[in-house]
Amino acid sequence: RDGALVRELTGPPPRAALLGALARDAVDLLTDPVARASLRQCAGDNCPIVYVDTSRGRRRRWCSSEICGNRERVARHRRRAALAR
């Protein structure tokens, strides 16, 4: 999906309804070949998150650029700085 709001809740849903919606969305995602092809695992060290890559070029590497991406960029900078010394 494109990140748009799919369902609007009018109040706290009962647990069964919430689990049902989650299961329905998971089945939709895993049975749609296009959506399934967009599943990616985060390239961050020790990050177990799987996400749907909806980026324009389908080249996203991290679950979050602000967290995992920033950690990778900092680590790369530190490696380059250590080699320069």
C-alpha cells in the first residue's frame, strides 16, 4: 500500500476484531505477488524488522532512515575516520 489510511476506528476495537483485521491484512499482503515482492528485511545490524518497500526506486535499505540508517552512516563515518588516522 502507499501508506494511506485504510481503516478509521471510531473507538477502541475489541481484541478479536483487532486480531481479525491484522490477520486479514497479513493474508492480503502475503498472497499479493506484487506486495510480497516489496517485502524487505532491514539491512541494519541486528534489526529483525521486515517492511514493505514503497520507495520510488524500490531501493530502500532500512526500516527507518532516522534509526537504522543513521546508525549505519555513523558506523561508516567512524570506520573511515579510523582508517584515516
